[in-house]
Amino acid sequence: MEKTCLECGEKIVGRIDKKFCDDACRNAYNNRVNKDSKNLIRNTNNRLRKNYRILETLNPEQKTKTSRAKLIEAGFDFNYFTSIYTTKVGTVYYFVYDQGYLPLEGDYFALVKREG
């Protein structure tokens, strides 16, 4: 039985488990299959990445305080975070991966970095 390339349909020569005729077809196929076909996923990942960079930039010492205005000015979007951590006393931290923020009184935020 003759095997054909999953991308272009050309005859495959070589290893028995080979699926593509060359690297270009393999890359084209995987790019097509794995692309974020849903804009929601791509946009969400981009917003999380941007939020992470902002927190990382504003929090170089692993623990600091900043204002809501500074976060918003940098383009921070409070709707996008990866997890919520609630302490035993009920304090709620929002995290974007290992960078977190805690809403304080007066439109200020404590910025923290979770230890590895």
C-alpha cells in the first residue's frame, strides 16, 4: 500500500511511519492544525501574556505596591488572570501565572511573586 503525504497528497518515500513528504509539508500541516483557529484562545493568551509582562515590570523586587492608575496606564486588563488564591483569613490574591496582585484600599494593589 502506497502512503501519501497528509498535506499535499504526494507519494511518501522513506521510513514506514513517515507521514509527510518533506519538512515544508510537515510544517504547513502542523501550522494549519495547531493554529489558534479560535480567536478567543489567541486573544486570551495575548492578554494574559501582556498582563504578566506588566506585573513583572512593575514588580522587579518580588513584592511592591502600585496604583490602579499605573496598571491601567500600562494596559493591564483586570478581567484576565490564571488563578485566585484565598488565604485562611479570606484575603483574595489574583494571579497571572506566578505574578499576583492583591486589591488594597484606595485603589492600590500589592504586587507579589509566588515562590517556585
